[in-house]
Amino acid sequence: MSKQKHRSFAVIGLGTFGTTVASELSRFGNHVLGIDTVERNVARVAETLAEAMIADGRDEHALREAGLGNYDVAVVAIGEELEANILCTMNVKLIGVPTVWVKAMSRTHHRILTKLGADRVIQPEQEIGRHIAQMLHNPLVRDYVSLGNGFHVVDFRVPEGLNGKALDAVGLSDRFGLRPLGLMRGSDYISCETGCTELVADDKLLLLGRRENLRRFGDSL
């Protein structure tokens, strides 16, 4: 297996969200530069990141001086100040950072950032809220990942009611339009290539399908 290539990241805005992103990227072995206008925020990550400095994302010259043009990715994590967030996004695009991710605070803000050419616009509170609601709605759903176009992969806990049943008998494909990708039983991976695979309560079953079909399957239990 080839070694994961590390990239360089500049995270602008070191509030709770920005600090978490920067620290985790650094933990993965990437070169991370953290930027904020508040000295205590910069001091908090100074020993965690490769570089940390006090600078204003609204100042294109300051960002150029910080070497932003040499970074692979910029994450604009400025939260409360809409104007600063937008100006910073414009600046990192002008400087020529290849990939720009930006935190948005509203739907309108999201549209503005998309028009400015942000490669990915994220609304952490909404995304986490939807994620938690999905898991609260169906306790059998341990976690899930959205693949786009309505498709999700769900980590589904097999309930007692399916204990001992073969996959074919559950009707995942015929009744619900779902595809089993495999399951974990303890620390062992078990392929689901054949429908004769027998389920055991508390198995972690990975299912691929459309959101409405996954919900229909969950509700049937």
C-alpha cells in the first residue's frame, strides 16, 4: 500500500472549529499554518502546529507575506464576522491557493461563497445537527456517510430480530433496494458477496442505498 501523501494547509480563524480542524490535520502529519487576529488563539496552537501567526485574513498583503500561495489548501474558518469571512475567501482565491474550503453561517452566505469560487462550503452546525438527528431517529444507525445524489453508506447495528437470518431472507435488495457491503463481527470482517451470510445480533452491517430506502428498512424493524 502506498504511503499517504501529506499536504500543506493554512487554517484562517482559530476559534473552536478552526482549532479543531488545524489540530487534527497536524496530528495526521500534515504541515499546518494557523492564522488568527487574536494573540491568545494563536498562542493556544503554537506548539501543536508547524506554524502559527497573528495576521488579518482581510489583508491580502499579509496573507501573501505569510506564504499562502505555497499552500495546497486554505480553510477559511472565520465564524462570526461575515465581511471578514468573505474578504478572506476572496484573498486566498486571488493569491492562487488551489483548494479553498470555507465555513458558512447561513444559506445566503453559502450562495455568496459558492459564487466566489470556494471549492467546498460547509455549515458545521447544520451538518452535525442532521447527523445527530438521523442517529437519534433510529438507534440502530451507528453512523453514516453521504455519498451525494441521495446515496448513503450506513453503519447499521443488527437487532435481535434479525439474529440467525440469512441476508437473502431479509430482502435487502428485493424489498428495500439496498446493497450490503460487508459486516464486522467483533474485530472480524465478513464478506456479504453471497446472500447466505448469516446475521448475528450486534453485527455492524454496512449498507449502501438511497436515504428513503434506508429509512424504510430501519422503520420496518
